[in-house]
Amino acid sequence: MPAPRSLGTFPISPAMKAKLTSAGFLTVSDLQDLKPSELSKELGVSAEAALEVIKTVFQEDPGGSGSRRSSTMKSVTALEMLQVERSLPNIFTFSEKLDDILGGGVPLAKITEFCGAPGIGKTQVCMQLGIDVQIPECFGGLDGETVYVDTEGSFIVERLVDIASATVEHCNNIAQMDGSDDVKEAASNFSLEKLLSGIHYFRCHDYIELLSTVHILPKFLSENKKVKLVIVDSIAFHFRHDFDDMSLRTRLLTSMAQSFIRLATEHKLAVVLTNQMTTKMGGGAAGGSHLIPALGESWGHASTIRVVLYWEGNNRYALLYKSPSKKEAVVPFQITMGGIRDVHSEGTTQSVHETGENPSKRQRVS
Amino acid sequence: MSISDLDIHPRIIGSLQKARFQSFEAILSLSSADIERATGLSTGDVSILKQAVAESVPKPPVVTALELLKGSDSVVPIRKLSTGCPIIDKHLKGGILSRGITEISGESASGKTQLCLQLCLTVQLPLEHGGLGGGAVYVCTEDVFPNKRLHQVIQHFTRKWSPPRLQQDLTNLGDNIFVEHVAEHESLMFCVHKKIPILLAKGMVKLVVIDSVAALFRCEYGQGETVKRAKHMASFAAHLHKLGHQYNIPIVCVNQVSANLSSNSSQNPVLPALGLSWSNQIMCRLMLRRTRQKVVLPVQPVHGGRENIECAVRMLEVMFAPHLPPGACAFVVDHQGVSGLE
């Protein structure tokens, strides 16, 4: 018979753990068949606290026979996980090439980070995604809603109206060509007003407002179950000044990252964050400086997928910097009146190409 | 609102006060396990506490994008400050936004100060004419404030905006422009943290112009002090943002340029100064430059008669803005001020 599980491995508060240890309760078998009132007397805590401990450690037998079995973490096979992941749709960006390198678009249940210098188009990408997630399913969308957390104030509604109008027109064109009744009905319901009312806008003016907004999001999401995308534009803005204590900053960022991961997996939604770039001195090919995503190395672990947007001459490029499933690739893109689109070059057949050297590292400080 | 006002069990508030937690910030900055250790509260209590604190932190209510567009009680509308010329306004889709920091950069004598002076006048127009109905604060860090030029422009401005165009004559335009001269970082901080908020709180000022940010931040910091400089710039910009959104006013910062060292001839020969750490703080970047072209314009001086004068054609380019496509607009600086060309 396997050794009984130690109580220290359960998610009980440290104070309670200390009390349990000093009272002599070390493993699950020590708590077996103990009534909550008896435990509360032994430990010197309230009956509710003792009940909480017993609930955490044990799982009531679903058959109701009253016997207790030690709770185990629910395990799933990798095959089950693969099937779940494959069934989750992606949010496309309207740039086919960008969608390609992402593996079909921005994935649900994961954190995707877009980094870039000012003016490259991070807010435009966010607005585009905020609209695209609302596209009805018959047009390939997710029929969802968006939570947009704006920390910089760069969310200008007039621009969103441009992008939304272009998307409505696009869907109407598809409906015209398709001709079937349900598609036409979906297109007629898909209006500018509906698109705008599907974006829930939170404005945060400092890091405390941002932290508190992230705290209340779970409750908001349980009341607005249609939300399939949470955008934070940008995560860096309030964390790059007035932080003398860098370890506090790292702690706060890490706990926010954990909250986002929890939101993404529990509610099966996509989390999109934007980040700024910062200059790293030395290390480049010519001994000069190059640009890296801001917020430091520890933040680099927060997102599952990282895309760096950058300029080369007058053209915009997107580099898939980090991804667990797709390999590093660079694609060009442009920003039109209607939003993010592919670049159509006349001469060369520009397709996704792999790069040996990271092109963003050649960029000079601007 | 303080901790004792929270809508939670008094026992929890008591534990917080015993553990000397005094602000919402302190509670939100710590992890749940840290709070449990410090106060001895249980996990359930701490999560109730954090939820209550998060809901009590004052922040704007959530609205939908439709409400932002149509306007509602909980939405503060973005205002646009007209530049005084309808052609430039059209190019900027209304004017300077009352959101974030708008940067006007360019080489010396490209027209930055002229444009800022004009903004200090248009801000005094009523709302329906593209102004904001208030005065301006002009913080000079470089040369002396161009008083003579201001008065020359005021004469033409008052003539242009006299009745019946406006309800009543514009008077004392110069009195509503508060000029501050600052020479170094400390006086700039004092000005921005103490003096300007007083004027803003009285409602007398609806525009803040800093001419220029580059002058101060470029010369005061030595070679190895880039981190310190970046930190000061970031906290300066953060404070300007705070003032901007608190009073819903535009903030304009003038910047100088430096040579573009990447040897790509198709790109701009000059770039705005102060680097990436400054560009990350601004929302809109406008660049002014002179061209070699000249244009002849008929003018009507104040004293009567007609004349033809030759003006250099300049360009106003939108480098980036969240709501504007990149593009350039031609303009001239004449004795009336800044006016766009078709």
C-alpha cells in the first residue's frame, strides 16, 4: 500500500499547516475519521476553519456512503488534451500570413503577447482581434465578446468604427456570394452597433487600478459568459516607472500572469497582452544595442506565444519570437483603413520564410 | 475610502489593522499567502478581502465601445483642440486629442513654437468653435518666450474671431497664457507637480505646452546616466498623463531631433530626440520640417492694403497616432500664424 500523503502537500494556509504539525497531524491518515468539532478543539481554531481543512484534504465519496477517500488531482491523458486543443477555434487577424505563423490565429486558452516599438500597430492588432472574435460562426468566427483593458488611453472609438465597418462589409460580401438564408440572417444581425456593444472597455490609470481590474475580472466573466477574448493594452505602461523595488514589480507581474493563465484555461478564452520594447546595450553583432521586449527576463515566461512587430525601412513585419508549437518565422503585414491586412507584393512571391538571424536584433535604437 | 469602510466582516478589518495594513495598495501588492501569514486569516477570508478591496479601488466603470461612441453619463468624451487652420484640422481629424501626450518634433525653425503659440490661442475659443474655453500654461525650457510674436498673432486672431463669428469680442488673450521659465529638472518637477495643478484645479487652464522636453533631458544627464534619465522622463510623463486625464485636457510636448545614424537613405535623415524611453510615453507624434519649396501668398496686413509675400513651404507629418493614418500636410508660417496649404 502506498505511503499516505503528507498534509504539507495540500493547499492549506501556512498558519494552519503550522498548527496541524504542532498538534501532531502529519499525514492524511492522521485526519482519518476525525470529526470537525474534534479537530477544531485539538487545533484551537474555529469549527469553520477545521471543516475547511477537512474538505480540502478529503473528497466526499460521491456514493454518499460517508467513507472518505483522499482527494487526488484529476489527471487527463495527453490524447484528451490534444483533442480538446484541436477543438478550440482560433481568432483570426484578417492577415492570412500572420494567422499562418500563429497556427490559424490567436489561440484560445493561451496568452499571446504582441511586442513592438511605438507606432508599429499593437493597438491596431488588438482592435482588429476585438472585432474578429465577434464574427458569427458561419463566417468562421467565434461569436464571442471582448474585454478590452486600456492602460495607455490609446483606444480611440472612431478608429474602431473604421475597422468594425470594414469587417461588417466583408461579412456582407460573403453573405451576398453565399446566398443561403441562415448566412444572410447572420449577416443582417451583424451590425456596427452590435460589434461596438460587444466590446467591454476598462480603463486603468495606474498599476493599482490594473491589479484591481484583474482581480474583478473572474466575477465579470462569470456574468458575461460570451467573452472569449481579454486584451490588456499595454501591460508595460504602468510598470515601467516609479518602481524602485524591482522585486515587488516582478512579484506583481508574475501574480498577474498567473491570474491571466487561470482566466484563459478556466474560461477557455484567449488573453492578448501588448508590451513595449526596451534597449539592451551590447551583445549585438556590431557591439551596438538592440531592442528586446520590456519588463525583463522573468516576464518572458508569462506568455505562451510572443510576437514581435517591427519596422524594416517603411515596411511592417511580424516575427514569431516564441511559440510552443510553431517555428520562428517572419511575415510582412500592413495597416489599412479597415485594419490589419496582408501585404500584396506585385513582383516577388512573398511567402512565410524562416530567418537565420533575428532581424529585430539588427534594428538600431530609434 | 479606507480599509475601515470596506463591506466585510469586522473581524477581518480588525486583523488587518492589527497587522498594520493601511492602504488598498498594500493589500493588493501582496500575495494571498503573504497576507495569511501576516494577519493569521484563513484562505477564504483573504479571498473575500481581496475581492472587496479590488471592487472598492476607485476606477472608471466598465462601458461598452458603443457607449464610448454615443456618449453616456459615465463616459468622459475626448475633446479635440483645433489648430486654428481647417486644413490642418482635417488632416488631424479634428485637432489635438485631450488624451495622452502629443509630441511636436522637428528641426530648429521648423515652426514648432509657432504652432504651439497658435494652440494657446485656439484653446481660448469656445467649444463649438474647436477650442476648450480656457487658458494655457506654456513652460519654456529653452529660449525666452516669444512675446512680441505672440502679440502679433493675437492681433490677427482677434480680428479673425470678432463678432458676428463669435458671441463677443475676445479680450485679454495674452492674460490667459501663463508662461513659466524653467532651467533645470528640479524646477520643472516643481512646476508640474505644484504650480500647474493649482491652475488646473481653478479651471483656468485647458492646455499644457512644454517647450521643449528635449532641452532639459538632453543636457542635464551625463554619458552613463541613461537609466536615471529614462526613469525621470518616465515619471515626468506619467505625471503629465495623470494631469491630462484628471482634467481631460491635451498635453503638448515639443521635442528636438537628432541625426538618424542608420545609413538608409530612404529613411528620414532626422529622428526625434530622447530615444525609445520617451517615445514609449507619447501617444501621438507629429513631425514638422521645412522644404526647399517656396510659395507666394497674398496677405492683408493689419494696417490695411494688400501685399504679396514669399513663404517657405513646410510639412506637418503624422509619424504615429492611434486614430490617424500616416501622412503629411503642407503649411506655411506667416504673420497670421500657421496655416495649411491645399
